[in-house]
Amino acid sequence: MLKTRITDHKNFFYSGATLDVKWRTDKLIALKKTVKKYQNEILAALKADLNKPALEAYASEIGYVYDEINFIVKNLRAWNRPVKVPTPFFYSGSKSFIQPEPYGTVLIISPWNYPILLSLLPLAGAIAAGNCVVLKPSEYSAAVSQILEKIINETFESSHVSVVQGAAAETQDLLKEKFDFIFFTGSSSTGKIIAQAAAQSLTPTALELSGKNPCVVHKDAEIDLAAKKIAWGRFMNCGQTCVAPDYLLLHNAVKGRFIEALKKYICLFFGNDSEQSPDYGRIINQKHFERLTKIMNSGRIIFGGKTNPQTRYISPTILDEIFSFDSAAMREEIFGPIIVYSTYEDIKRAVSIINAKPKPLAAYLFSADKYIQNYFITHTQSGGVCVNDVMLQSSTRFLPFGGVGESGLGRYHGKAGFECFCNKKSILISPPKADMKLRYPPYKKFTYFMLRMFMR
């Protein structure tokens, strides 16, 4: 059954139907129209799976998808044009250019934390590039996965885009098939499994992973505003955001003021009892709830720490200063509403702490000092950097988004999303009668002399 589906996709691709740019833009416009049709159902599904408030769900998922599709439709024809490049003198009369072409049939495996955004954004890029797509949404966000399948089935021919539901077994079955490209968003541990499977058939991949994102608050930072922004970024979607600040490095001079300001904004955002707040999410499932409670109990709780297993509620929690970077809170990405911190005296010490860990998806710095900003940017490695704010670098279509090292491979968003799903084909066209006779044997000394003159 699965092999038949993949064959149908490949046959549809080789029919040439996806090559027409207008056809692609029409499909993207149709996708946007169908998402709008089911917008209320999407909001309800996000509420059921993650307890996402409507405003947050629209701003961080649905509205972002609309904006991305609008941007692609406006620019796709220009992006898809061949780009002329110079031709060496020796090939006089020839023309060289780079032509973006679709990979063919691609597999997109999407996660549960932003299940609409992280399914439809790569899907839009794949369609824009002219591919056929098999979409595998997460079984954890079951309500959203069902509405996604309804949207896809209503918008696309089944041989163009289809959905495969299921859990790990279904994903493993998909990975046994030969795709032309694989796009995965999820944890680094699962990303390694995807990469190993893809390597068996040398299938190119984009891996949008995660990591422990550091957030440095220097002594000259606007402390109150920094705490406000960090509280928003850390506890949005109940902390289940891959680019959220994961741990704090606070300058000794501002530690006390910052922690008090952070507590203040948590209460301002979610009230004194966040369990009753309509703007606060829930943990996706019991497995992750239990993992987070273990992390939370591994340190000294100085704020929050309340839980409700029945509703998978964990309150916004601050753990006291960490003195061992081998602690449970520092061994893995937290990916929940818990934040930990350590202190430093010199920016070089903060950078050395960051560089001792795998390269993160994002790195954050709060400082007005241009020297500190430049030192931080040039001496740390990460998928992206944001100075004096959090997460904004990942939400602009003009900045390619992705990780480096263990935090990922490949970039997308905006034009980068189109390019992610394209092979940049190099093409050289020579005139029919053009010929460079000097290249043929028997070689002469004069030819060697001339070659050295031109290529020295």
C-alpha cells in the first residue's frame, strides 16, 4: 500500500504537472483558502492538544502560514528563473546559468509543538519548489493531525500531496522507502535516526532540530525589559518551543534584580495561579510531563513548581542557581516551563560555558555594549543569534532559519524555504560549432606555454 502511494507520487512528478509555476502558486493559494475554511477547527484542535490560547495559536501558527504563502506567491516566479553566471574565457561563446529544479518526491516529518506551522511552512516550500510530498504529522498532537489530513485531502490530488498518520512504526516504514529528499523537525536524538536511515540511500536531508539555547544577561542590560521578554519567550506554549531560552547566564551584578523581575512578569502574564489562566498551555502528554517533573525535582525550586498530573499542568518554574553543568537540567534540552540559571563575572567565562556544550539552535544576549555584542556573536556558534530580544530571529521570512551541528542541518523560511527543496542545477550551453582545439592531443610545447600563461 505504501509502495503504491510512493509510486503514484513519483509518476505524478514525472508527468511534469508540478513544473508550471502558475500551477504551483494556484495550489498554494488553494491551501491558504482551505486553512481559512477550517481556521476555527484548527484553533479548537490546538486548544485540545496543547491548550493554546487563540491569539497565540493564530499569531505563532496560522497567521504565520498565511504570511509565508503570500510571500511565496508574490516572489515565486522570480525565484524560479535561471540565474546567469559568468563563463570562463576559454569557453568563449558558451553560456552558464543555474536552474533551480525540484528534488521530486519528498517526505516531511513534522513535530507536535507547533503542529500547524511546522507542517505547513515546509509543505509550502516544497510545493513552491515543484515537489510531490508525503506529510507525516505527529501522533502526539492527534487532534491537529486529523484536521491537517482533512485540509490536505481537500486541497491536493492524492498523488501530489498525501498524509500518513501513525506513530514510530509508520515513520520507520516510511524511512524504508526511497524518497528524493527528507525534511524532519524534531529532537536531535530522532534526527540522528532519520540521518542514519537517509544515509543508506544517500538521500539528502534537512534536519531542523533543537538544543540548549543559552541566554546571557549582561550587567548593562535593561533588566526589567529583559526579564519581560525572557518570561514571554520561555513560557509561551508552556515552554515547548525549540528556540526558547533554555538556560540563563546572569552577570553577578544583576542576578538578584533579574530573578525578581522575572517572577514579577510571570505573575503579570499568567496571574498568581497560572493553572486558571486562559493564556497558559499544557504539556503535550504524560511521558513529557513525567520527564519534566524529574528535571524540576533535580534542583531547588525558588518559584513555581506546582503540578497537576490529570491535566498535565506544570506551573512556570525557576530553579535556583546551577553549580554543576552535569545536572539533569543541563544534560538535555528542557522543552518545558522550567528555567535554570547560573552566574558569571566576565563575558569570556559566559562564552566558554556556551562553547563547552553542543552548538545550539539559538543564542541570546541582552547588552547595550557594542563590544560585548560583537564578542558574543563572533565567539559563539549557533543556528541564529538575537540580541536584546528572544525568538524574533526565527519569525522573519527574510532570515533563513535552521541549526548547526547537533541543532540541525539546512535552512528554510521565505526564499530559503524554496531553495531548501530545490536542487540548483548547473548548466553550460556551448554553440553547436564551437570547439577549443588546444585541448586535444597530441599536446605541443607551445600549447603548454599558453596554458600556463592563462592559468598562472
